[in-house]
Amino acid sequence: MRLLSLLLLLGLCCLWARLVSTAVITIIITIRTTVVVVVVVVIIIVIIIIIIIISVVIVIVVTVITVIIVTIVITVIIAIIVTIIITIVVTIIVIIILIIVAIIIAITMLIFLIIVIITIITTVIILPAVTLHSFTDPAVSMDLLRAVLQPSINEEIRAIFNKYMKFFQKAAINVRDNVGEEVDPEQLIQETCRSCLEQAKLLFSDGKKVVPRLPHEQAVPKRARQMDEELNRRGSPIPKKRKGRPPGQSLSNDRGVSGMAAWKLKVSEPVRRDGPKWDPSRLTETTTFVLGSRANKALGMGGTRGRLYIKHPHLFKYAADPQDKHWLAEQQHMRATGGKMAYLLIEEDIRDLAASDDYRDSVDLRLEELKPFVPPAWMTEKMQKHMETLRCGGDVPPPEGPPEP
């Protein structure tokens, strides 16, 4: 564009120069005087300058107009291209949205069709068969009646338990006072209520089915089972009062009879004390021990007194003497209580029990409750002698107080 303007400018200049030179020659030939020649030359020069200025202005104006026109054309072209691109993108997005909506509508219609088909099949085929089965199956009919009456039955059972709850609460508090603060009375009451419900099933037993018992009831002696059966025949969960005997004394003596029977059962059962677990050499200065109460809790037996020792009499347990209990209290392994009995068990034996089939999948397993410790050498030596005595058939020394839970 600029080259064209320059060529145009040069052409104009040459044209004007030729015209001017021709005019000058003509004037010089015509006019001979010097003054006239000078004046004419000056006029010609002025005219040439004016012509050059006009030519430059014309070139500048033409250049500006050309640039403006080109800019406008380029802008229009870019706007058209952008508009076309935006239109294409919007069209593609609208098409994609329409496809997605169509897919969602198709899936919804398919789900609706499946629901309609299932409803038709259920109404026409399954429901009549189930209804016919419900009317012809006695067990289903009775279970429907039981489901209707169950809320009322539950309320009446709760009222019955509330009637005797004061006896359970007193007994649980008494156990806590005798054993220690680690006993949970509420847990004891819950276990007792469940045991009552299990025993109540015997009222509706046909003599063929075996009623399941709670784990700690499997170790109850024959005398205690006879008392339960006698109470079931009477239809009352507590024994009748005897003349001249207060109720508290009756409960206390009955509990004492049951405890004596359990103690005699444990003494009469043969306990094997052989094998590597009863080798005194396994007790070294690095052997870790746990308190019996913590082992009871770790295996999920925290609410029942002595349940661990009854269920697993083959375990080695060491009854701590006053010197041992003093050390245990100083090390804060137990509280400094008076005549409370403290048993020590080997941590390895408890963890072996926890890994057995009886406890591996138990939801009540709490091995973090063990809190093992290493006793001093003099205490380990006493436990070695105690194990050797028991292994050789020696008698277990009588406990100094109530057994530990």
C-alpha cells in the first residue's frame, strides 16, 4: 500500500516538473529581461513547493483512508469468524444436553417399566401364593398373632421385672461392696434378667428341645439347678419365706449354699497340672503377669465373680500374700484394700485363651484391659515354688478373703 502511494507521488512530481520546465522555457524565450526572469523563477519555485505540499497531503489522506478501510474490513471478518465459532460451540453444547436428557428420560422410563412389571408379577403371582400360604400355614398365622400381641407382652414382662428389681439391685450392690468398685451392678442385673428369661423358657418346654443357657450357668452345680427347677415348678422367682427367718437372711444363706456348692464342685473336679504350661522354668525374671480381675474383664467376664477360674480351672493362678499385695499397691497395679484376694495369672496363658475359638470372635474381648507387668525376682521365685507345689499334687492354700472377680 505504501509503495503504491510513493509511486503515485513520484508520478505527480515528474508531471508537475515537466509542466513547470516547459512553462519556464516558454516564458524565458518570451521575456528577455532579467527581472522578469527572476520573478518568474520565484513564482515557479513557490508553485512547485505548493504542489509538493498538496501532493504530500493527498498521499497522507489516501494512506489514512486506506488503513481505516483495511482495519474495518479485518474487524468485520474477525467478528464474523468469532460469531461463527460461538454459534458452532453453543450448538454442540445444546446437542450434548439434549442427548443427556434423552438418555435420562430413557433410563427413567426403563426403571418405571421394570417397577410396573415387578408390581404386576407380585400382585398376580407372588401375593396370592403368599396369602394362600399364610392362611394354610399354622406357624405363620400364630406368628402374625404373636407379632400383634408382642408389645403388650413386653410391657407386662417389664412390669414383672420391675416388681422384683429391688431384690436384684440390693444383691448387685452387695456384690460390689464385697468384691470391689470394678464390678458393674447394672451389668450384673442385666445378666440376671436374661437368665430369668432363659429359665422361663422351661415353662413351655416340650421335653425334647434343650433350652440354651448362659455361659456362666453351665458351671452351676447340681444343687443350684435343682433349686432353679423347684422355683420354676412353684411359679415364683424367689423362695418362700420361712417362719422366724428374715428375707435378707434367707437370701444370704441361699447364696452361701450356692457358693459352697460351687466351691465343692471346683475342689472335686480333677484338674490336670502337667505339660509345658505347668513347668516352673517358664517363669523367668522377664515373664509378664496380669491381675485376675483384669483378665476377667479382658475376656468379657467382668460382671461375674470368679467366672474365669470356674470355666478354666487349668490356668495357673497365684494368690498374692500381704507382701505381694503391698508391692502391687505401691506400683499402682491394684488398690490398697484390706482382705481382698488378688490372683496373678500369666499373660501368655490369657492371650492364648483369647486366640482360641471360644473368644476369638467375641465382641466383648478387651485385651487392652490386661495391663501386664513384670514382678520382682523374689515374687517370681515364690510363684515358681507355688507352681511346683501344685504340679506335684500339693494342696492349694486357703484364700485369705473373698475370691477376686
